[in-house]
Amino acid sequence: MADTSGIAAPGLWNIAMINAGLVGFLIIFILGVTTRAVVGFLALKPTSRWISGIALVLLNVGTGWYVLARYRGESDETTAIGLLLQAVGFVAFAIAIRVFERPTKKNTYIEGTYGRYEWFIRAAFVWLLVAAALIVLDAIGMLSDDRILKAPLSAPITHVFTLGFVTMIIMGVGLRMLTLFEGTEAPMHWLMDVAFVALNVSVLLRVVFGFGSLAGAGQLQGLSGGLGLLALVAFGIVLRRSFSAKQRASYARRAAAAGMERFAQVRVARSKPGTPLGMTLNAGPTSSGPASDSSETTSSSASDDTPSAS
């Protein structure tokens, strides 16, 4: 289309396709993964199946409604219904996964593990709720024919989705999952802290100038982009250095030392009268029904804990 200066899709249809790809595929996919990975990593209580089911229906119906309405050129009032369904779906999922509730147990890690990855995950869900609130405001503006968010839809809301939720949760889960699965540890924890602050400030600035034309909006956008780039570069440096032979060897030494220490604790526990023989995994609280399966499986594999005495 670039060669012929043709238009691939009308403006509103293009926005609808962005919404379909972002919400309909990427975000719903990430939410599905979090019901297993995040629940285990953060030792959360079992996900509410029926609330997460409602969220899934709302997100799919809302996305389909929005895309179809834009394709058919429906009124803003009709199109806003799809956005409202999406917003309710995001809130419902955050409630279902119980990410802001107290964990079932305190996670303990091998020395040297970057434990503040939990900040990234919880911050990601905070931004998901912020995105839901912005969607509601935009829908209200469409219903009242008075746009509350003066900047285009793709500016503040899409950046909150892509930087605040998607990038934030990829950094948190990715750093923890990759180092754990590869048997290594992340160096330069301070640089990940810098990435966390920079990324959050970047997204916040996007939201601020999304509410109208502010003085110095161009400078704010430039600062926001610079901070976002800083966060990505910092994450890339830490992740790249995590896979060095030095970091793998360091993790192996720490894991071996932690294993020997825990084994000694188990031997002492077994020597006490009335202590049952054998060792069991500390997999958190159990419950009946399907929900207990995911809780027990993921929480036992997501920590650096070695087997402990029952």
C-alpha cells in the first residue's frame, strides 16, 4: 500500500484492529498465563473460576462488539458498549485472580534471587485497572458526545496497556521465570529497580498529558519515551548478563548450600519423637475441587524452596 499511496483501512477500522490484536489476543493471552504462573509465583489464593469465566466472556464479547461496531460504522453510543464490557472484564479478572490479597505463605528465596519481581507484577495489574478506568471515561465521553480524554484513544490508553501492563508483567514474570528455569540468577538488582521506577513514571506521564493539551506536552512525551527506553535497556542488560557462566555458577553454589542447609533441618526434624518420616513439598494450602490443582502445582514450583519437613 505504501507504493501506491493507498489506504489499507479507514481510521476507525484501523483502531478497531489494534484493539482486536491488543486486547483480543495479547492481553487475554497474558491473563490466561497469569492464572497459572502468577498465582504460583506470588503464592496467591486459588483463582475464582466463575469470576474469571465471567471476565473471559466480557472481554471477548466486548472486543467483538467494538470491532464489529467500528467496521459497520455504528454510532459512538453503540460502540461505547463494547468498551464498557471490556472495562468490566478487566476489573472482574483482577478480582478473580486475587492479586492484591495477602499471599497464602511468605515466599523465601535462595540468596541472590531478585525478589522484587513481585513489584512489577502487582504494578502491572494496577495499570490494568487504570486502563479500565480510562476506557470507562472514554466510553462516557462517547455517550455524552463530550470526549473527556482530549488525546486520541491510541495515546494514553494504548500506552497504559502496552507499557503499563504488558511490558511491566513481561519484565516481572520473564526475569523470574527465565532465571529459575535456566538455573541462573540476575545480577545488578539496582538496575532492575531503576527500570521499575522509570517505566512507571513513563506510563504516568502518558496518562497526565492524555487529559488535554498541557503546557509542555511535547516535552512530557519526550521524557516519557526516554524513560520507557531506559527501562527497556536496563531490563535487557540485566537479562543478558543473567545468562553468563559466572551467574550460572553463582546460582549453583547458592542452591547447593541452601539444599544442604534444608536437608540438615529435615534430619533434625525427623529425629524428634512423633515426627513422621519422609519429606513433602510445601505447596501451600489445599482445597477441594479443580482450583486446588493449580494452586498446589504452581506454588511449589515457583519458589526456590527445597523440600521441607511436613
